[in-house]
Amino acid sequence: MAPTSEPVHLSNHHRTTLAKIFQHPVSHNLEWKDVLSLMGAVGTVEEKHDGKFTMVLGDETETLERPRHKEVNAQEVLDLRRMFTSAGFGPKAN
């Protein structure tokens, strides 16, 4: 699934991460470091004093905790998908 609008500055690695966010069924191998890198490229990421990360993309704000393992859980993937969809990164309609 290709996003409808991708900023030209996204690397191939960022494009792969974005594709994993929109993968169906929900990807279970989406790494936290990849999410941080992608979000830093298209939005803002701020680490709070409590170890949580506030991510802002367009009008959407989400606060996530660094996972215990390296992968983001399914609910967080869905939250990220909502954020990216709201910002115009949703999958192309056929």
C-alpha cells in the first residue's frame, strides 16, 4: 500500500516504516527506533522527563512509552496509523 502523500524527503527506510504502519493485518515487527526516526522526519518528537515520548503530526498528538522490547505493540501501531491518516498519509484508494 502506497501512501497518498509522501514528502519527498522521506528515505527508503522511512517509506518502509510507513508501509509497515499501514500493513494489514497490523505489523508486529515495527521497531520503536524506526517509528522515532520516521516521526522525526515528518513531525516532532519530544522525550518527556518521565520517559514518555510526545509525538505531534499535523493536528494529532500522541504520547507513547518506549516499549520494553524493540517492537511497537498493535495498539500503538493503530494509534500511529490514525495519526498518519489524519495528516494525509493514508493508503491510496483504488
